[in-house]
Amino acid sequence: MAKNYYQDGNTMDWHNGTAKVVLSGQPVIVGAIIGIAQHDVAVDADGELMMTGVFVLPKVAGETWQRGARLWLTKDGKLTSSQKDGTDDNALAGTAWITTNPNDAEGRVRLGF
């Protein structure tokens, strides 16, 4: 193994400095990327975020994505194919795992790719 190997990157330690409990399965924006809470994380507590895998998350209404399309997460926790939401940048989520239709409420995203 390389001398500078740190970890596999499947998870990230994270401190919940928000004012709300983060529930298991909820997306969390960390800088310009996202992770998914592995367990519930109380306010001012430490937890672990999953950084790889395919997750089902709510999506912006009316959008259609093809498999492999680049996806971002809006600040209100919805997947979108738009890198910008108004004037704000969205956090990179990954790629669409399946094709979606405009009336689908959820999409599947492969984190980090």
C-alpha cells in the first residue's frame, strides 16, 4: 500500500454544526460536495457521512435526466441537473443512475461520480 494512503473515502467524519438534527439518509452539503448521513446526528454531535453509493433522493419537479447525467444538490435538498440555482452554486452530488421523467418525485444518484 502507498505510504501516503489515508483511507478508502467511502465515509467521512462530520460534525453537525447546524441547528437541526440530521436524519439517517438525509443529504448533507460539505463544501462543494455532498454526503449522506449514515445514522441520525444530533445537533453539535459527530457522525459519519457515506460518500459513495447510489441513493434515492427527492428531485426538482419537471426535470428529465438520462443515465450518467451530472447532478447537483440544491440547498433545499433536491437533486437537479442545474449547476446553479438562481445565483447560488449547487453542491456536486454525482451522476444519475437511472433515467427520470418530469413527473418523478425522486431520482437515483451515484455519489461523487
